[in-house]
Amino acid sequence: MATCYRRVVSHRLRDGIAIALAVLAISAGVAALFFGRADPGIQIGRADDQVVVQWVSGGAQAHRDGVLPGMVVVSVNGVQLLDLPHTEYVDTGQVDADGNAIEPQPSITPSQPTLIPISDDALAALLQDGISSLETIEPWDLERGSADAWLVRDYFYSDAELEASAFPFAFGVVLLLAGVWLLRTGFGGSQLQPLAIPLATAVAAPFLVSPVDAAAIPGARTIASLILIAAMVPLAEGLSRLIEREAERRFVARIVGIAALVAVAAALATTGSDGVPVGAVRVLLIGAIPLMAGVAAAGPVGLTRLQAAQQSSGRLLESTELAVAGATPLFALATGRDTYLFPLSLWLAVIALAGRFTIKPLARLATRAQLQRDLIVAATEAERARVAAEIHDDALQELTLLVRRLDSAGDAEGAEIARTVSDRLRAICGDLRLPILDDLGVGPALDWLVLRIERLAGGEVRLERADGTRPPPDVELAFFRIAQEALSNAVKHGQPPIVVRYRATEAGASLSIDDAGPGIPPDAGRAAEAEGHFGLLNMEQRAQQIGAILDVRTWPAGGTHVALEWRPR
């Protein structure tokens, strides 16, 4: 109950943080649209009495136009800062001997490049509202140029880029609302329903803060980067919680935390006037936060995993959902502001097509396989209960009467034989359906099972248990049946000592059985099925039914290791 409560509180807290970040991103985008201005990404300052370009933001419009640091500024916002020698034709007002006006004579003014004085305060006031027009010249062109040939470059900037960011901003709002609704209705799969708000926020955030990126507000891009980093964290935290093994979950949480800190440090680092990582570096640093968590939650995809997918289509489907969820924000971060919003639109189209032609058929297959498995397990348990009831209510009752009659008749030998048969039938009833399992739980049931197996094993069978809580009844039943099968195999194919370890806490339950035999062959499962023995298959089906992990392997030094781990969802 306490675990369930903590899970609900954590889920609500994560959703609350994601909603707050979405509201923050929308507010920042609206503020930038109303109060922002064009930002070509240029910083201008003095160098050796000249006004020069000191810094150009990578990825900004000025960078794309070819503006480079070190260029000398000829004019900015229509104000001349450098007067270059140029040819002027001066009318002398004189006439020749025939009375005709003498043609104007060429004159070079000034004789050399001349700085037009401007104070620091006047320059700061000139740049206060940003840069709308700019004329520059390279230093070497300034040295080599002449009055007839100066290679001056003209640039003009407007609020067009900021105005164009209104479209991706509106798309982000629609994406946020539609994403939450679709994911909440199960469109993205059952695994992603609890992550609807964090996932929609992480994907929509790059579009919601796009006006901030285009605005020339001091520190705006740093703020945008920090909002994006924060928007990725709730999704990464939710994906990390879906990692099955606690040790791996903690490791991934640390890695995600380190990635977030590195991204924050990069956003605050001095990489320009506003200290913002740009381009591919920004995309990779921020996108790696949910991507690593999604890939880790999906789990490794190796040859063994793909082969197991034939019997566990549902698990493979869930892994695909988690990997896609972790990767989608990366595509959103890499998307430009064009009308078609590549590459996110292409990525979503690929997901839709894959869902239509691959994932949905796989989901139907997984549902059908799960239903068949559950029916088999339920039918098996029902048949066990029926046989146990018939033995108890019929055969055992008659044997009890027979024992009394034989005792009354003085046939001690016949009565002893009848008692032995009765005891064996009671043991069989216990195997079929053990009352102690229902009444006291799987821990005491394992005590009974180990004592019974030790008489058959001819050696030490030891149980180590720490069960402070009881899992749900279906989980206890699966643990007991798997322990029955594993101990039976250990007696038949292994050697004592046999060690059984069982642990149950509010965070989950685990079971391991180790023997000192030669170990299990790699193809034991297929060989047993071919011979009509389905013990390993039954163990796998019971583990899948409760959503647990079953691991059967051989120790390098010999001996079979069977491990079962279950965690509540």
C-alpha cells in the first residue's frame, strides 16, 4: 500500500512539474513574440579605435550571411562610422576659350580611410535597439582597396525571423494539447499513458520557446536552453522508473543527472554574448537527457532478445515504445522553423506508418499470445484444484474409512499400507494446491517445499528467506510453481547442495535456486520441448504472466542458476 501511494505521489508530482514547465515555455514564447526584436547574432565593439565585429553566433542569421569576427564596420543602422576614399566630380564653374563649361574634375575624398568619431555612449545608444542594417569590410580589403574598388558588404535585418517563429510556436501549442490527449487515450501504447504529459511537454517545448531563440533579448537564449533542459527531465525520470532492475535504474538516473548538469553548464558557459550552446551541440546535449533514459528502459536488443521476441512480442513492443519516446524529443530539438517542420514531421510519419503496418499487428499478436498464456495457466490451476478436491473429498475419505475397518478387523499390515497410500495422496494434494500458500504466503510454502525436496535430494537443501511483505496472490502462486519446477529439475539433473533464496519487500520480490550439478545445456529448452517436456516453457509462461524476469543459466564453475525477479507496476 505504501509503495502504491509513493508511486501515485511521484506520478502526480512529475505531471505537475511538466505542466508548470509547459506553462513557463508558453509564457516565454508569448513574451518574446510581443516584446522581442530581430537578433542577427552579432556583437560589435571597439578595437584599435575602429568599430569591428567582435563575435558572431553560430547558426544565427549573420553567421549564415557570412559575417565574420574581425570585420571592420563601415556603417551600422544607417550611421556612417568609417569614411572610405571615393571619387567625386567637382564642378569648377569655369569655361574654356570657346565659352563651353569645363567638365567636372575627379577628386578623391578623403585621401585615406577616415574614422568618423563616435563616443562609447553614442555607440551603445545606436545599438540599443539591435542591428537592422550593417556595412562591413575585411581588414585586408581595407588595406588593398582603392577609391574605385572597395569590397564593402551590405546586410539588412528585420523582424521576419521573429515573426516566422509564430508558426512553430502555434504548432507547439497544438502538439502539446494533441499529444497529451492521444497518449492519454492509449494511442502511443500502455507504457506511455502515465508519461503523456511529460512526453508531450518534452516534444512541444522546442517549438514553444522558438520565439525566444529568435528574439534579441539579453540572455533570452540561455533562458530558452534552460527551459528546454528542464522540460526533458520529467520525461527522463519517468522513463528511468520503467527500468526493471534497481541497480540499472539508479545507474541510469545518475547518468541522466550528469547529462543534465553538462547541458546546464554548456548553456551558462561563455560561448558568445548570451552564452548559449548552438547548433548540433545544443541538440545533442539536451536531447541526450531523455534519449539515454528511453534506450535504457527499452533494454538491450541483441540476438537472444530478438529470438525471445517470438514468445514475448509484448515485451518487444513495450521496448519499442520506450525507445521511440526517448528519441522523439531529439528530433523536435533538431527541427527547424520551416513550413514543413523537418525532421520531426518525417519522424512522426515513420512512427505512424510503422504503427499501422508493424506495431499494431505485433500488438494484436502480443495480446492474443498473452490471452492464450493466461488461459493455459488458469486452466492448469483449475484442473489442479479440481483433481485435488476430488482426491480429498473422494479417495482420501474412502481410505480413511478403510483404515478404520482394517484396524477394527485386526489387519494391522493392511491398515499400515492404507495409511501410507493416504499420506502419499495428501502429499499429491499439497503439490496440486497447497493450503499453506493461500493462508500464510509463499515464504512458509517454500519452507514446506524445501523440507519435502530435501528427503528426495539425498543432500542439503537450504532456504534463505526474508519476506517482510506478501506479493499479490497471483504472484505468490507463480513464484511457488516456478520454485517447484526448478527444485524438481535440480533433484533430477543437478546435485546437492541446493540453495533457495527468497526475498520480498514493498519494492518487489526475488527468487533464486542454485545447485552444484553440471549445469543446463544451452539448447535444453528446445530439446525438452521436442521430447514432450515443457517445464522450462511453463516457468517462462508463468513469469510472463506476472510481468517478471526469469533467468536460467549455467555458472562458469558449474551448476544451474534460476533467478526470478518481480516488481510491482
